[in-house]
Amino acid sequence: TMFDLMRDLRAMGATNALVERSRRPLARAVLLRAAEVYAERFADPDGRVRATFDLVWLSGWVPHESQQKPLRPGSARTRLADALGVPEMPSGEKPGG
């Protein structure tokens, strides 16, 4: 049902995040009518209302003086190939020949 869908969306944190949204709850009659319309138009034969949505993931980073500084190129004491347990290949060479 639409109410199950709303419960599932709320459980995964997909609620109205708009700062300027109305804080007044919808009238019960509006929600009941919306549930009827969803059931009539969008429900599967078993009564489930399916939903699709997109996830957007953002991550930000900015350098800070407290962060570790990268080492000078060529200063490594261990080869990456040795750490990974694979043979080292010259740059530009493709695996398998």
C-alpha cells in the first residue's frame, strides 16, 4: 500500500528534506484518497506499490596541513608488485603479452 511505501521510505531516510516545507501534516482524508489513487493506478495484482528512486552520493575533500604529505616519487622501499604478489610489468605493456 501507499502507507507501507511511505513507511519504507521513511525507514531508509528518504523523507522531505526541504527546509521551507509545510510543517502542517496532511489531512487524513487527503492521505486516504492518495492511497486509493495509488492502489487503483500503481498497485501490482498482489496490492504492492513499487517505487524506483535514484541514489546520489557526494563526498568532499580538501587538503589540510595536519594531513600526511605524499612521499617523493621513487622513494618507496617496497615494490607494489611484491606487495600484491604479482610480476612487475613495464609501463605500456598489456597483461598477457
